[in-house]
Amino acid sequence: MKLEDKKYRVRFLTHHEKDYNKLLKSSKEQFWTVAELFKETPKHQWVENNDIRLQWHEDDVYIGYGRQYIIYADLNETQYTEYSLRFFKHTEEWK
């Protein structure tokens, strides 16, 4: 594996939903609710500017009576370095 082929998985947004009424919405509505939350973050513009291919994950089991949503991407080394320099905060969950 070449160094430039190495990928770094980064979570751009993790959202925990415990409101039962919101969980009754269709998967598509739930997706767009979380996507709108992501659009409000500074990371969203960086993702758009760098043509990052986002991925989506839902986990029903993680919090029992709720759901966890994750928006993430696999970045190459150059993207990961730039992302780290722009968004690393020592006291927050990272990667």
C-alpha cells in the first residue's frame, strides 16, 4: 500500500436522537434532519470546498431507546492533515 493510498476515517458529525416522535419519521426525513444540522457547522463548508465524499451511518442499538447518526468520510493524508490543522480541538472527541 502506497502512503498516498492510506485513508483516515473522520467523523464530521455525531448526533444522538432520543426523541421518540422524531424517530417515528421516515429514514429519509431523519437523514435530512441530521444533514441540516451538519450544514450549520464550519466543517460543512470545508467538506464542500474539498469535494469530500461523505458517508452515513445509523445505529439503533448504541443508545437503546434512541438512535445515533454519524456523518463521516475517509480522507487521504493531505485532506486529513488540512482537516487536523483547521479543526483539531484538544478537549473534544477526535477522529
